[in-house]
Amino acid sequence: MKTKNLLTITDIAKCYNNSEISIRIVLERIGDKWSMIVLLLLDEHGTIRFHEFDKIIHGISQKVLSNTLKALETDGLIDRKAYPVVPPKVEYTLTDLGRGLIPPVKTLIDWACEHSVDIVAARKNHNLNQGKF
Amino acid sequence: MKTKNLLTITDIAKCYNNSEISIRIVLERIGDKWSMIVLLLLDEHGTIRFHEFDKIIHGISQKVLSNTLKALETDGLIDRKAYPVVPPKVEYTLTDLGRGLIPPVKTLIDWACEHSVDIVAARKNHNLNQGKF
DNA sequence: TCAGTTACTTACCTATGGGTTAGTTAGATT
DNA sequence: AATCTAACTAACCCATAGGTAAGTAACTGA
């Protein structure tokens, strides 16, 4: 049997002059439930305070919001500025690095908004063929 | 106190003439550990058989590979063609829908390969400042 | 007859993401 | 003295993603 000359994911990544780690790092950071949304909102608003996020992102809990912001900050995508006042005031903004991530993310979202209908249709169709529903 | 006129994620999505559901649908599909990698490999190779995936994707288990492929097929991103032979032969390819997803995904990966270094550096720096390590 | 091949499933387990609710801090305001 | 506010943290729980190991189906070739 002739074996195809298969490229591994590492090979592909090497074409991009980098290892598969790069891909994983970014996927793990922004592939979660809220990170992309936080980044997009910051891009729209410029600056957002903690309790503002809490209000405008429907369904996120304070704990998870806190975790998400902390992770994004740790990875240099957003900036946290705390004012020494009472009650506390903390402002979040995009860093340059985070701002750079916006275009690729938007490209993805553009596709999502155009094609999520197709995905849902395919899903429905597939389930019909499987006799579900 | 003057309240800012904050845009919710729904508002933002509406600018794209679509609901936040679109975003979530796509994020949930390709935000997992392996989907993007499978799509990229299919884009590179055109056609891949099950056990070929098994070999070229380092670290994926047969169960998870099976789940991933099934999910991508259900959502119309890849095509599964089974030949009635023994031992079995099954070929996976991208659908038109799946092929369309490649450019946005690559845009993201390009960014990842360029900037994962910055993320890692930020992470290290942050941990140093926190006195960790 | 028995091993080999391919594409899976099945049973099982663990780590983790994310949710809920309640508590804390500390000065400003009433 | 009591209450309010903003930004969290802590304790707890559950569902699920993903991993391991083993099994199955069904024909081929030795």
C-alpha cells in the first residue's frame, strides 16, 4: 500500500514558522465562553468597569467574569487600572496586543453571522436523516 | 451618576444583522480542542481517512476523534464517505461550508503564530510581578 | 483456523469550566 | 450607628470535555 505523505499539524504550523503550541495557546485563551465577547465589548467601548460588564454581558456570573478578566490580563490582552477610592473603581481597556486580536476575531464573527444559519440547517437536516425529532 | 450608553453583546451582534446566537454557535463548534486542527488538516490534504487522522494528530484519542468528526459532520462542515468494503474505508473531506471557514480560521492562526510569543511573555512577566516562580 | 485490518463503540474516570449564593472590605453618606 | 457601594473572593456543586483501555464487526489472506 502506498502511504500518502501526510502533513501533521506540526508541519502545518511550521509553514507558519511556529509550533503547534502557538495555535493551542490562543485557542485555549479565547476559545472559552466569554473571552471573545469581553474583547469585542472593550473594542466597542474603549473602557469598561467591572459592574458594567456584569450588566451588559447577559448571563455571566461575577466569578467567571472575574476569572476571565484576570486571565486576559495575565496574558497581556487587557489592562486593569484600579483607582484607590472607596467604593473601588476599576477600569479595563484593551492593550495593543489585545487590540491586534480584534480583526481576526471579527473576521471569524463575520463568518459566524453569515453562516450560522447554514450550520443550524445542516444540523436539523442531519437529525432528520437520523430519524431524530 | 451619569450612566454610559452601553452596548450589549446583542447590540453588537445586531450590527452584524444577526443575534449573539450566531457567535455562540460557531464558538461552541470550533472552540474545542481539536475541531480547528481537523479542519486545517482537511484543507491541506483534501481527503483523510480515520486512522490517518489518528496518526497525524498527536495526542487525540480515537473516541474524541470520532466525536469531533461526528460533530463537524452534523454541522455540515465536513463530509463523510464510507465505502462498503472490509476492512472498512471511510474518507473525510471539507464541504463548501467547511471550506469557507478556513480563511477566517487561518487569519486567527496567523495572528496566533505571530503573537503567541507576546502572550507567553506577558504571562511570564505577570507571574514575576505577582512573585510567582 | 486464526491473525490482521479499519473504523469505530463502550465503560469508566478525572479535571475543569462555569454556575449559585453569600461574604468581605472600607470609606462615604444619612 | 447603620447603610450603601463596587469589586471582588470563597465555598460549594454539577455537567461535560476529554483521556484510557478494551471490545466489536466482518471480511481477507496465510
